[in-house]
Amino acid sequence: MRPESAVDDVRFRARRAAHSSWLGWVARVGLAAQGVSYLVVAALALMLAFGWGGTTADRPTALSRLADEPMGGTLLVLLAVGFAAYAAWRFANAFFDRGGEGDDAKGLGKRAGDLGKGLLYAGLAVSVVRILFGADEHGERRADETTAGLLGWPAGRWLVFAGAAAFAVAAVWNVYRGLSRSFEDDLEVGKLSRAGKRLIGRLGTIGLSSRGLVFGVIAWFLAKAAYEFDAKEAVGLGGALAKLASADHGRWLLTAVAAGLLAFGLFCVAQARYRDV
């Protein structure tokens, strides 16, 4: 077989796999893992808000707390598999257009977003594997270090500003999707009762809007880090929750946002059953 034929054969098999029905089930596993990870973060934040312990943490740091719990190792293994599954689904959308977005500017923009999400969740899968093997995960320290590294590059300040802009766009997009309920376009509504559609609609509206608020906080402090050339200003998910907790009426603000993230986690779990993947 000629090298060109071998490459074409690999491409054909990869494209066929990307559009296969079994990858839809892979996507559902990934969506469930996404939801569980947000549920853990939200639960820890709510515990802190009500004085029951808890903490504000990004997802790797929050998940690391499961390692010493009964069945925690098993749950982390399942989450690592789920995050990898989510990444595989997003990569299939990005490279092989499983979602049918097309090759125009709008379609390529959505596929670029899928690529970014795939890379994020591949990184989360690696983080969970590191936790399983005893590596210490500190998400907020990594956010500082990553920003510090970027600020040291030529035009590094503008790269951090670009990251802030990306989070700002994500914040607006999440709030828009939540308030407009455009996420319902992705649901297999034929499988939903009227009550089920109403419940998922409320979870999506509250959850996406809350995640958008958190992304907006992250964008603000990334922009501040770039403007002041101070990496210590940069925060991730946990840092954003901590900033909300330290604001005026912080306990109630943290409670509201954490409850919103809890709704988002439940929305993701519901999508694992009802999203058109």
C-alpha cells in the first residue's frame, strides 16, 4: 500500500469513528463527568457559605479532596475516563465536524470553541490522573504560574489580555445562552415531558448565567493582572469564588453563585440523557 493510500485510509477510519453512534454515548459519559465535577465544586462552596467546612476551589483542587474519601479513588477513575470522553467528543466536533457546523466563519468559530473545550477537558483528565498517582494539584497556584510565565514572554501582557477577552466572551455567551434559552435547541425535546422540559430549562437558565458570572470575574482579574503586570491578580474558578466570598455580603453572594453552579452541574447531568450529541 502506498503511503498516500495508508494516510487516506487512516483519515477515512477516523472520520467514520467521529460520526459513529457509539461516540454519542462517549459524549454522554463526558457530559455526566462535567456535571459531577461542577457539583463537587458547588457543594464545597455551599458548605463554606453555611459554615460547614468546605472551601472555594477550582475543579482539580476540589476533586483532589475526594481521593481520601471512601470510594473516592473509584470516582476519580470514572471522572478521568469521563473527562477524556468529553475531550474526544469535542475533538470529533472540531476536526471532523460531527455537529454539522460547516466550514463558514460561524461554523469554524464554533469548531474552534470545541477544540478549546477538548483541550481543557484533556487537561482535566490528566489532572485527575495525577491526583490518583499522588501528585498534589493546586489550581490557583497554577493559574498564577501560568500567567507569570506568559507575562515573561514577548508581548506576554497582550497574551494575558487575550485570555481575559476569551473569558469575557465566554461569560457573555453563557449568560446569553442561559437567558435566551437557546440551549434548548440542542435538546432531544421529543424525549422530554412538559415538566421535564420546564425543569431543564430552569436549570440551564440559572446554571449558565451563574457560570457566566464566574467567567466574568475570571476575565476581570486576568485583565487586571495584565494591566498591572502582576500575575498574583490572576484567578481561576476557585479564586473567582473566593473573590465573591470576600465582597460585601459575600456569604450570600457565594451562596447564590454556588447554588447556580449546582444548577449547572445538574443541567450537565440532564444533558447527558437528553442532549442531541
